[in-house]
Amino acid sequence: MIQIKQTKEFPNAEFEVGVEGSVYTVGLTEDYYKKLTREEVVPEDLIRRSFEFLLAREQKESILKKFDLPEIYNYFPEFEVEVYTKNDLV
């Protein structure tokens, strides 16, 4: 189960994400949030779907403990397209 708590507000939001005993800090700018979602889902939903994406590809121990959401794209170029699809935005 993925637990999410927003700890900083936009324009440079930060989220604490818990996954089965592991804790991560994720940064999300307002601009990137709008780019991926067009504000059609809440930020926490985007973070949850992003972690579902990551966990489908790697073990939780392999995920960086602190990162900004756009960094996922550097490792997985299909990330943005898949998040669009999951958000039913395509």
C-alpha cells in the first residue's frame, strides 16, 4: 500500500511517500504537475500513479529515497506517456 502526505505546497511541492516501511521524499513543481495532468487529478493521485509505475519496474529498495518527479523520465522515457494514459488524458 502506498501512503502519501504533502509536506510542502506548490509552486515547489514536496510529498512524503511510504511504501511498506520505506519512506521517500518526492518533489513536484506546479508546472510539471499541470503538464502531466492538466489539473484533472489531484497531486497525490499523480504521485501514487507514479509510484505504481516505478514499482511495476523495480523493487522498492532500488527507488531513490529523494528525487523530483521529472527524474523518473530520465530512467524511463515512457513514463510521461504512461502517466497520461493512466490518467485517461490521451
